[in-house]
Amino acid sequence: MSSTKSGPSLLTLQPYNPKGKRETYRIAILGDEGVGKTALVQRYLNGVFSETYNPTMEDWHISHPVMDGRICTLEILDTGGNEAYSTPLLESWIRSVDGLLLVYSVTRRLPFTKTRTWHRAILQASSASGRGRGGGAEVMMRRPAVVLVGSRADRVWEREVSAEEGRALARALEMKHVECSAAIQEGHAPVADAFRAVVRMMQQQRAEAHRARLLRY
């Protein structure tokens, strides 16, 4: 799986294309500072893991994975969790993507309880703009696909948030839920599961939007 890094001006979005051309999806990784967002991205893109990373503000990455037998392009935004960025920058991140991984650490209860605050910000940013994503007025504004991700699932001796609590919150907020660990690449809790889950949700959203457009004509 190859990856490259670009700057924050990476803005191109490909519209839904029913003819089978390669699809492009934009994903932002959100969550409190220190919950392991960059570790998840680096494990997924490069198959590496480190216990420490420099604080992230805004890094774009590109990957070309095979999803369900088809190559697609993922534009992945790794964000900082500093709440000082929360209002205009956070809203611009949410409005510019198709899907979100909302990350908390199963070893820390406070970031888990704050996922409701992140969820409210997602809803607010999604409804604040009257324009649709994808380059046309016919695209209805909608909430990005969201997967709630519990990181550091391998640290069972440090766990403060149970898997059932994560699933229950995801159901209440109408999200998918995945637990994973950047510390291990294969076997239990692979990071790729989280990315596959959000891509499938985005694929479904695009297919439903395409069908809705067809029904209007």
C-alpha cells in the first residue's frame, strides 16, 4: 500500500461515478489529542508503529487500497486534537470530507465521554452549509459517514471503556463502531477494519444519492 503526503490545499473531490471508474474518498481522523490518531494512520498507510509521535496539526496523506476487489483512492486527513482549533478549522475539516473516523482510546474514559461533543460538532458543521459536496447543486447536503473507533484495544490491562459501552454509544449516535490497535498489524483488531467500514458507508451513501438523482428525472 503506497502513500504520499501533501499539503492542506489538497481539495479535489471526485463525484460518484456509476461507470466503474476509480472512486476517490476523503476521510478525516478526529478525536481528542493523544488518543492515537496518528498511530492508526501510520499503521494503515505504512505498516509501522511507534509509541510516540510529534503533535499533529493537519497532515494529508494519499493511499490507493483495494476495497472489495476494486482499487480506490483515499485522501486521509490526520488532524490535531487541540480544542483551540475547534470552531472554524474543525468545521472546514468536516465539510471537506466524505467520511470520518472519530477516535477515542479505550484506556482513557474522558476522551470517550467527549465523543458526544465531537458528534455535535459534526452535526453542526454538516448542517451549517447550504451547498453540497461533490461539485453540484444537485448534491444534497448530508452528514459524512462516521465510524466510532476505539483505539489501543490490545491494552486489556489498562482498559477503562468496555467494548459494549463503545457499541452502545455508536448505536445511540447512529454510527458504526470498531475497536482496533495500531500496535498489532494482523490478527485481533486490525486497523484496516476501521477504514474498510467507513469506505463501505461512503460507497453506500454515494449509491443512494445517485439513485435519488435518477428518481428525480
